[in-house]
Amino acid sequence: MSHMRNVRIKETVREMEACFGTEATSCAFSVSLSLSLLPPCSTCLSELGRARYTPSRGGGPCLLSINNLWNSEIQVGPVSGRLYHTLEGGLPGTLDRLSRLLLAFSVGFPQVRLCLQPITMADHTSPDYFSCTLCLSLLRDPVAIPCGHSFCMDCISGYWNEADYTGIYICPQCKITFTQRPVLRPNATLSMVAEKIKKSGLNLNANAAQDSVYAGASDVPCDFCMGKKLKAVKSCLNCLASYCEKHLKPHYESATFKRHKLVDELGNLDRKICPQHQKSLELFCRTDQMCICAICTVSEHRGHDIVSAEAERSEKQKLLGVSQAEIRQKCQERVKELEELKTAVDSLKNSAQRAMVESQKMFEDMIRSIDRMRSEVTKLIGINEKAAFNQAEALIERLEQEIDELKKKESGLKQLYGTDDHIHFLQNFNYLCTPTDDGFIPRVSLNPDFSFAAVRKAVAEIKERLEEFGREELLKISKSVSEMPVYTTESRTLDRRSRGVAKEVTTDGVSSEPKSRADFLKYFCQLKLDPNTAYKELYISENSRKVIRTRDLQPYGDTSDRFDSFAQVLCREALSGGRFYWEIEWNGEFSIGVAYRSISRKGKGSMCLLGYNDKSWSLLCSDTGYSAWHNRVDKSISAPHSPRIGVYLDHSAGVLAFYSISGSMTLLHRFETTFVEPLYPGFGVGTSVKICNLK
């Protein structure tokens, strides 16, 4: 065996001399080895959490030990590996070290063939070898750390400066920890190669096709890539891990993974794990309609109807045709509704346009009619004004003539009075002293009551009557348009039967209250839990009808609707304007109730608890009794324990009632109030709550 090792070492040395020459001052080489026959190393598995491979039973160092010993970069897959190493100081000075390295391989891997290859320029220009995993750029002042990985001097120094206060230093690529800050060793070979690449003008980051294979925010990353992760192409349901093309090869090449189930890449593989036992979900409980692990069969689901997930899938797959037909029918109905709605909208637009045009025309006609009335009134006033003016002018002219004659006669009398000629005085006395005929010209007196104020008053009355009539008619038009709904909507989530029955009334016009459980079931509505409101310790299953409180946080996103301090969850359905009934089964202390959508979700105050504010009503249930809560006011209820609770809501009448369901229905508490918003059913979960399917 020793002779065989010596032969192999000499052959390797000759290969190196042929590759690099005896005068070389530095060299870089790689060693390929097959690991398909090696068992997993339990030590590495426990320390690193990922399977590594150890030498055969003959002993020897594992790859990780060689990696740490020689400050080399090692990449290991399940069936093959490659060790990269650079030697400084010339080839002759490294032969002893190389001999010990090859001796370690020959002891640890007697069945492995080592193949020595020089690192070519193609390898030098690969971003995997000469890019810093911290800055993703070409290495600048590269330094090596004890695990063999290389980084920019500034990048790794800054990375570890942040860890000085903890005293624990981690390799950013392989995650190996060091309790003392390692000494950074400059890597002269990498510096030389990086400098040559830089001078040659090659751009390691210019390959867009290469960038496209890296996982983005919406992609599933490979679980085995170090540093910048590639996109996963497949997920293994046995390993519960996702793989890129490179790390997927062992599943195709090794018989060990022959029975593993590969599917297209999946996110959230942690949902394949039982939240209570942390075991793989492989079975299905038909009793509770949920996926379970093997441990569940002897604990929570003991005695239940349990089958394999594959068998249940084959059964449920038969129902897909029915579901697809229903979805297809719903899709066709929605398309028809959409077309009808579009047609109605177009008709509405045409009707509105036609109404506007016709209204505009009629208002223009009314304006022209008013304008004609204005013209006639103006004309009437003008005619009367002209007639009065003509009459007045004739009278004025006659009066002016009479005044002239009287003035002439007065002048003649004055002259006659002063004459000395007696004969002339007597001859003209009779003519001048004859009195004038006052009846010839009528006396003109102005009517003090006459004016055009009556016309002005009549026009003002017309204006007031028009305005009043317009207001009344406009109000009628507004009511006829606004009070008639353009569209009518109804909830699709409610059962058709319950929607029809909800309108039943008695002969005297008063709504009839349900009396028996059969009457209540007429108003049954199927509820579903809303994961967007669930507290992060609540696990929702069974088609969103069951919720369990666990110790583990569920992978829910942060939303404004989520309760962040209390183990509560609301349902998706908004209940309004009708009657509704539902039943639940419960374990552990819990609360059941309804709340407005505006209930607070954040913080630990009473504004977030069901029944502790003016936005919610609830019934607190425990093994010792019940209590009804609203706005922090409670009422204790003494009643036998019941594992099933029924809830009846008449939103329009303001009635919320809770019943215990056993052999018969027993009223526990009844709220009577006025609901001003739609209500959302909700639960405060102690152990588990299940919404019953009563169809």
C-alpha cells in the first residue's frame, strides 16, 4: 500500500513539473475526486447542519479538515468534489508540502483517483473564483481566511469590524465561525490574476445572462448555494430543499436519491412540516380534513380515518372535474354578467346623453318662451306709453293756442283801458269784453293712481311663480333620479336558500323569529377565516375553517389588518342587511363574537379585544361558564358546558344571540342594539376553534 502511494506521489510531481516547469515561482492547481462511495460524516453534519463526506473506514481527514489545514478553497457535492490550492515560493519548495497533502488523500481515500489539473485562464475569468461574495465585484487586494475563502481586504475587514463586540467571526460564504479574529493573509496569486483580468478589460459583471440565473425577490433560491444564490429549478419533497441545476445533479446521478420526489420549484417548503411535531407531513386525516405527520396518528388524531397523502390526493383529484366545471360555469356567468353590465353602462351613458340633450332643448324652448313674454310686455308698455304721449301732445297744443289768444286779448284790453279816444273805446269794448268759451277745451286733470307699477308687479309675480315651480319640479326630478338605484348587488357568499328565506314575513307584516334549530339552519351561512387578520401563532387549516394555536410563529406577512398582540382572527365575510346563522366547535377557553371592520388590530389595549370596546360583541366561553361582553361591560351566565356554540345574527333588527347546542338549543345571551356597519364574525382562540359545515 505504501509503495502504491509513493508511485502516485511521484506521478503527481511529474505531472506538476510538466504543467508548471521546475523554475515556476508560483502555481495553482486543482484535484478532482469521486465521493460517491463515502458515508456521511456525522460530526460535520451536526456542526454545520449540512451533510459533508468523510473518508472510508480506513481513517484519514475529512474534506473540511483538509480545507482548514491547507487554506484552500474546496467545493463539495454529494458525488464529487474539487480542491483548489495555490502554492507560493516556487515548485521545488512545495514538493514536501504537496507530498503530505497527497499522502493525506491516499490514506483517507484509497479508492479515489486524484487528477491534477492546472487552473486555466477560463477558470481565472470565472466570477465564481475571482468575485468577492460581499461586493460581487472583481477582488481588490484579495486576502484568504482560514476556511480557504477569499475576499477583498476592505470588504472582509468591514464585515468583521461589526462583529468585534460579539467576539464571534463568521465566514460570509461557508458560515464557519472563529472565536478569535483570523489574521488576513494576502493572496499574491489571486492579486496577480485579478490585476491581469483588470488590465485585459474583462468585465465579470457584464454577462446579463449570468445575472439572470440568480434568484430575485420573487424567485425560489437554491438552498445549497453559498453567497449569491442561484434560482432553484426543482424542489425535493423528501429533502424539503430547493436546488439549482448545479446542485440538482446528485439527485439524477446518485442511486441514493433515486426514490426522492422532485417537483417544480416551490416556496415555503416549511409548510410541508407538521407545526406541532416538526415532522414531514405524509398522511391525511379524513376525520379532520387536514394533513398530518406520523406522530399525529398516535396523539391528536388517534382512531381517526387516516390514509396516505397520495391516496387522498387520488380521491380528491376525481373531484377536480366537478370543481373545474363549477369554476367554468361561474366564469361563464361572470362573463355574461360583465357583458350585461357593460351593455347597461353603455345604455346608461346613452340615456344620460339623450336626457341632457333633450333637457337642454326644453330649457332653450322655455327661455325662448320667456323671452317672447318679455317682448310682449315690453311692447304693451311701449304702446300705452305712446298713446298717452300722443293724447297729451294734442291737449298741450290746444292749451298753448288758448294761452296765446288770452294773452292777445289781455294786451288789447290794456291798450283800450288807456286810450283817450272815447269813440275807439266804445267800438271795441264789446269785442274785447266778451267772455271766452271755457267749454271748448276740456279741462285736463292727471289720474294720480295711474302708473306702470302694476305691470312691474305682475312680472314679479310671474318670476316668483316660475322660480317656485322650478324648485318643486327640480326636487321631484332629483328624487326620481337619486332614489331609484342604478344597480342592485347581493352577496355571493350566502346560500341561495338563506337569501330567499331571509325575506319571509308573517301575515301581519312582522318578521318571524326562528324557533327551532331547523328554523335557524335556514339562515346558515358558510364562513371562512381570513389569514390576513390572524395572530402569528394561529395555524389555519381545513380550507380556512379550523384554527389552532401553536407555539411556533406562522409565516404570515405583516398587514394592517392583522392582530399583533392577541390570539384573534376574523372571518372574510361581511354580514349586513339580513339574517345569518353559524355554529362552531371549540377547545380551551375562547371567545366568539362579531366586530366592525374598524376594530383596532395593533397594540395590547382593550380596543383590540373582542367585546371590550364599542365596536364588537362577544361571548367568552370556558370550562367553568360563560360571560357576555360589550364595551368592557360583562354579564355572567350560568349554563352547562357545551362543546358547540350557535350564533344567530339579525343585522337589520339589531339582534345577536348565542346558543349552546347539545340535544337542543339553549339561549345563552341575546344582545339587542342597532348595528351601523357590516359585521365580521371573529374568534379569540385558546386551543382550537372549528367552523362547522352544516350544509
